[in-house]
Amino acid sequence: MAQIYCELDFVIMGLKACLPLIAWWQLGYKGLFVYILTKFLYYRVLHLWFGMAPLAALDEFFLLDNDKNRANIVTVIKTDKIPDYQSIRALVIKLAIVHPRLKHKLIKFMGEHFFKEMQGAELDSAIKKAFVHNDTIKSDGDLAAFIAKE
């Protein structure tokens, strides 16, 4: 299993946890207000300049508990014969790309995970990697083996 957090991450998390307490202790309500304002501006700058959005608490809980389930949503369509694979593929991609989080990747910046939007060639590459057409899968066992290999 991949290491999700390193020692430096825990140091950064500890400092982030102590900063509001120190601000409150030194300046009272003004210190707490300055801390909240600074944190808001920090995330706003990251969003506007770099296109990064912090993960919500539930995103962190579900996405970071195991390296195998990083926003992997497996969809299997079993048919005897696909009439027109390319048109079905284009339709599914068009409908999926409307959902904002399906165009994002997880990145780590200063000990924190963020969503960053993919565009252009990077998005095309991710779609090509994620949208697989495989004629060799004939049973549920073949499907399970294919998913385990990925």
C-alpha cells in the first residue's frame, strides 16, 4: 500500500492545528478573526491562481483510506454485441464530464490533498486510460481478474 502521509505532513497538520489556539491566546477574538481570514484567503488564492480546491471532510475520508480507491468508479456494461461502440463511448464521456469532480485529479500541496481540474491533453489521456473496451472478458471471473490487475 502506498504511503499517504509522511512525517512532514504530520508536522504541518500539527502546526495548522496549533495556529488558531496561538492566535486566540495572543490576540483573543482579533487573533481568531485574523486566522480565519488568512486561511480563507490562502484557499481562495490556491483556487483562483492554481485551480486547486481543498477536499471536504467526507472526500478525505473516502478517497484517502486506501490507495486503490482514489476516485475509481468502475462501471461495467455487459452486452452480447455493442451496436456502435464509439457513439456509446462519446455519449458516456459527454454525460460524465458534466459532473465537476470527474474532470479533477488529486494532488498534494504542502501536506494537504486538493482537487485540481484537468484540461486538454491531460484530460484526454485520463479519459483514454479510464474508458476501456475489452472483448476478452467473458465471465465475472475474467472481470474480477481484470479489475485486480488495474
